[in-house]
Amino acid sequence: MKKFFLAFMDHFESYICQFLLVFFVCVVFMQIILRFLDASLSWTEEIARFAFLWFILFGACYATRLCALNRVTLQFMKAPKWFANLMLFISDMIWLVFSLIMAFEGYKVVLDLLEFPYYTPALDWDQSYVYLVFPISFLLMAIRIIQVNYIKFVLKQEIADPDQEAIKESQGALAGGKKEGGND
């Protein structure tokens, strides 16, 4: 049970993103069909926009966990590995501080919206609930930054770049396809 829980928590953002992606694609598709039938709904665009915003922010958290966010590391190619690791660690600490500041500022905005409610035009939702994504996602991103650096520098485990893994997989599939194609 503990292993399942840890695996679930390690991919928590992925599950949220999968749900949100399917949800807002279905809502937008429904809106397109209804517009074609000249029976559009006013709330679909608003809820799709909110779902897309949540999708982006939780996607950034998941990309943080995978070490898949874009970084400029070309300048470290000729440098010693210890220096490159030090610079990446310093940049991660700056990113951590930024994430914590964003989480705190997002929390303050949510408190302001709770004190002075503002409602969405089409859905009539309290905006404080919609804006909760900012403190939640940036706090989660800060946790993921700490987690990734713990894995890299304390546990001394290399985190595979998902893009490089996908490239290797594609190259392997292409190489396998050429062998099969040559036998025909």
C-alpha cells in the first residue's frame, strides 16, 4: 500500500493534467458542435479557460519532477561536472525562492478574493477558488524542486531526461523498422 501511495504521489500532477486535458478538450469540442447547431453555451469557454490554466500550472509542476523544463546548459559542456552541478544547484535555489514567493503572493490574492469576493461572469463562481491554483501549484513546484535536488545530490541518482529517452526510443524503433523493411 505504501509503495502504491508513493507512486501515486510521484505522478500526482500527471493524473491531474490527464484529467484536465481530457476535460477541456471535451468541453471545447462540445462548444464547437453546439455552435455548429446554433445552440452555444456561455459557460463552456470560461470553464475551458480555467481548466487550461490549471493544466498549464500543474504541467509545469510535473515537468519539474521529471527535470523536463527547458534549461540552457550549453555553457557547461566544457566546464568540469562539479562546476556545472553547482551552477544548476544555484539556479534551482533561485527557482525555489521564486516558487515560494509566487505561492505566498498567490495565497495573499486568494485571501483578498475571499475578503472581497469577485465572481466569474458566466459560471458565477467565486474567483478565490479558481485562483487557488497559484499557491497550490507553486508550492508543489517548490516541493518538486527540493525532491529533484535531493535525488540528484543526496541519493546521487541520475534523473533521466525524458526527451533524450524518447529520442533513443524513436531511434531504436526506426532502426528496428529499417531491419524489418530490408527483409521484405
